[in-house]
Amino acid sequence: MIAFLHRVWREDEGQDIAEYAVMLATILIIVIGTIRLIGQHANTAFSNVASSLQ
């Protein structure tokens, strides 16, 4: 068991996975925030256009 933990500690593969997970989480937060921001402004713009057409 100790040999397994020592081998896992020395391997770099786990660090690569963790780095990709952090990058993915950051990208998702940026994308979701952008979509929410654009969504609110787009809804307002479409509402203004719809009210001006009537």
C-alpha cells in the first residue's frame, strides 16, 4: 500500500488531469457568465423591439 501511494505521489499524470479540470472549470464559468449576461441584454433588446412594433 505504501509503495502504491509513493508511486501515485511521484507520477505526473494526476497533475495533468487536475490542471485540465481547473482549466475546464474556469472556461465553463466564463462561458456561463457570458451567456447569462448576453441573455439578459438580448431579452431586453427583443422586448424593446417587440414593444416598438406594436
